[in-house]
Amino acid sequence: MSKLILEAQDLHKTYKDGKLKTPVINGVDFQLYPDETVAIIGSSGSGKSTLLHLLGGLDTPTQGRVSLMGQDFSGLSTVKRGNLRNLHMGFIYQFHFLLPELTAIENVMLPLRVRREAPKVAEKHAAELLDRVGLSHRSHHKPSELSGGERQRVAIARALITKPACVLADEPTGNLDEGSANQVFDLMLELNREMHTSIVMVTHDLRLASRMDRQMHISDGIFVDTPAL
């Protein structure tokens, strides 16, 4: 395989509250390769969401390092870290986090507007992606006017508009009914193949996890061996 998209080495995270120390991640190594899909599976409290936040540079490890496209997050300022994420990484959450006052197309445009792309250029790319996710007819609707599955498809389009090297997804189907969850997941896999965007997905759904290239089971903050799904 070619060079790594995302890499974590000897990752630890301990939260402190006064004298109380709570270790959450306890020595994790992780590699993500181009075009790859990886499911991170674990029970509630196992550390999987914390790990995803560390991989995304949204939280700082107590020990260890995370590199995106060969650049170590720890050596970057907050601004440079944000710029690196905007260039190479997208995020999808269980709750879509669309801005309620903006339309679907305006929400999708946001990452390009952060890059200071011209409004017409950003709108053109957003319209193309909304068409790809089957929502061109809903582009001028606000989130409150969309179904749960439609909101997640808008969130996927927003995550992919910068053509990132990877997308981190935290329970992206966890708030949907089974039919909508299947549609959203199928779309994620299609776009992974078409756009060559690697995906790391935290999920409780073993059925969906089994359809990804790799499954990694986390327990008590470390990866453990688990039977094949």
C-alpha cells in the first residue's frame, strides 16, 4: 500500500479532575491507508469516541502522537491544525450538527467558505455534491424541513466537499431507523470508492462494521483481538 493517511503511535489519554485521574486511551497504535474503510467497535465507555477525537486532532493526547498526511498534530499551532484538518479531513457525527438557519446548500458550502472560496465556486461544488447524494431537489430547504436520513446525507456532502483524504464518522447511523441507516451507509461506501476517501467509523452496529475493510475492537482504551465478523 502507499503512504499512510493517518497514523497514531503509542496513544494515551488521561483526564484529570483535581487529584482524580481517569485513563481512557491506554497505548493505541493505528494506521489508515488510502481508500481504506475501518470500523472501530466497542461498548459504551470503551474509549472509541475519545480515540476518534484524538485521531481528528480535536483533543490532545496525554502521550503519543497523531499524524495526518505525515504532519504531526502536536507540532502545529491551533490555527495550523485547523487548516490541516480543513485540507485533508472531514467529519460526520451521529447528530448532523447542521446550522439550523442555513439551507442544505449553504451548510454544504461552509467548509469551502472557511477556505475563502468564492461564493459562486462554493455553491457550484455544493450543488454537485447534493445532486450526488440525491438531494438536489431539497437544496434550499432548512434542516428542520428535512428527514433524519436527508440531514445525514447533507452532513456527508458537507464532509466531502473539500475532497478530503479521510472522513472520521462517529456513529453516523446511530440516530436513524434501519432503512435510513442502510441508505446512509451504502452512500458512504459508494463515495469512498468514487472519491477515494478513506473512512474511519465508530459504530455499535456489527452488521455495518462487517462490510468495512477492517474491524478494530477497542476495550478499556486498547485494541483487543476479536472474532471475525
